[in-house]
Amino acid sequence: MTKNAPGTGANISLSQRELDEALFQALRAVYRFERSKVERFELSYEEIYLLQYLRRTSPARMSDIAREMGIPVSTATRLVGRLHRMQLVDRGGDDADGRVVHIELNENGEAAVAAVERHTFEVIRRNVAGFSSEDVAAFVRTAQCLGDVLRVKPVPALVTAAGHKK
């Protein structure tokens, strides 16, 4: 995303009320879409998010997970425990520091994330079939810069086994 110098950017051509409504409609769409994935894959929203995060940053320390998700370490520990019991992640100690626990996505977790992301891709691909290429490009650009607009740090890009960013 290209950013303008501070004070020289585009102005919002909506009132606060119109922007609030647009953001609510976006939140509503994302919420309902994510809820459908929760029901389909029988994983909580937090579990899906953590699996997707681990796909990009595995292995991760418990403190990294807690910081990324904005939750206490004890909550992250319970979340990881559920995923471990579901055999989607592995836990391992750090040879240098026995207090550190590394969490890693395992083969089952990778398959679960792949299924969730494949489903998401297929639903979106099907649903944008009637949109113009310009509208699809605008949707993708919006998704890519949403973190910047909302000042949310992005999750590191997924790196393939060949070392390429996905």
C-alpha cells in the first residue's frame, strides 16, 4: 500500500455515522462468515486464528501467542492445550531454557488450516464471480491495507518450504 505524507492523504467523504454504518456492515459480514467456519470446522474462532497464526510463525512461544492474540498467557495456555488434545499442535521445550514452551503446527493442524483456507478461498472465488475485475481488485487492496488503516500490526507473511512468501 502506498501511503501519503501525514496530512496529505485522502479525506473521508462520509460522515462519521455513514462510516460507522459501513464498518458495522463489514464487521457483520466478517463475523457471520467466521461463525459459519466455526460451525463447519468445529473449531472456535480463536482456535482457527491461532492455527492460521502458527502456520505463519511456527514454532512460537506461548508468550508470543498471548501477545499476538491480546490475551493472558494463562488463556493462551488453555487454548493451546485444547488444540494439543485435538492433536493439531505439538508442544516442545527449549533446550536452552526449560521454562520456554514452543508450540508448533503439526501435520493434522496443517491439514485443518489448509481446509479452512481452501474453504474460504472457494467461497470468495464463487461469490465474486459476478463482480468486475476492478471491484475484485479493490476488495483485495482493501483487505491488504486494512491492518494499516486500523493500525493493527500484520501477522508475518506465510513462507513456503521453498522460502517464498505466500
